[in-house]
Amino acid sequence: MHLSESERRLDSSDRLLLRVIDSSFAEGARKSGRHLVCRVGCTECCIGPFPITMLDARRLRRGLEELEARDPARAAGIRNRASESVAMMASDFPGDAQRGVLREHVGPEDLFWSSYAAIPCPALDPASGACELYSARPLTCRSFGPPVRVDSQSVAHCRLCFIGASEQEVESCRVEIDPGGVEQAVLNDLKAISGESGKTIIAFALANRR
């Protein structure tokens, strides 16, 4: 794949962002200790659609292309599951279904999310319960589990974690997931380079071969 200099710089910035996010998550996991029960095969956070950025979508598509080069059959399985999910959800998609772009203001209360809350992520291996695009997963997937803070807003931990813990224990484990605001800077670069902005969902990102 031939990449322009600006695209290579964007890749470098995205790798920096992932290091920041993964480091923050590791600190949250360290603080959480026994309260964090996340493990391979636990798919609590892999069921139901949720918004992702166009940077997440770009990373997922690149990850799928890399998997396709190594294991075409597994990649085809992901594409097929993504296409099936898109076909199922397209008529209710809260935005431009053809482009897979969510409208600007789609709140968590929107009926779309609850209507398709039982649909598995297309990157989820049905047999093992593992993510087949783990290294390319969106930032939401990377930070789900322990209590985190994003843009000064507290985000709830996974309901399967911290069972029996006090609110004080939970708060003592909370970490700022992107303290330097690196994600927004990279999103600005992406928009400047490709014109892409807004949000989508994983199925539409993987079904789209842009």
C-alpha cells in the first residue's frame, strides 16, 4: 500500500495516541487490581453498536486489510458479518446510511442503540469470544472496564467489575484516559488530510472499502 507523507505522519500520530491510551488503561488496570475482571471470552463490551471516530474506522479498515493479507478466510468472515449487520441496521441508521456517517447529535437515548443492543460486533470471533482485530480496535474498546475520565467527564466502569466495591474505591482507581488531548489533535490532522470527520459504527466502517 502506497502512503503519502501526510498519511505516514498520521499513522505515526495514531501510534502515539494508542500508546497514551494503552498506558492510561494499564495504570487503571493496575489500580483496579482484583476488581477488574476483564478477560478474553468476556464479551460484555462487544455486543451492541456504539459510536466510533473516523480515526477508529480508518484504523479498523487498515487492520482488516493486514489480516486479509495473512488470513483471507478470517478477514472474509469479518467482512461478511459486517455486511450482514449493515443490511440489518441500515433502514434505522441515525444518519447517512450510504456513507455510514452518524448525524451530528445522536444521544445515548436514541432508539437505534437499544433496538440493536443484542447485535455482536463483526470483529468478534463467534467461536472464541476474542476480538479478531484487537490491535486495531477503537479507543472505546481500549478504555472500557476500569473507571476512566474523558475530557473531564467520568465514564462508568463495566458493570461486571467492581462488584461490592464502595464508591470511594471506584473513584480511587479512576484515571484520565487521554490527559494531553492527543486524540483531538490527531482527529484534526485526519480531517485536514482526508476531509473525514464525524462518527460511525464498527459494522459500517468494516463493510466500507474506502
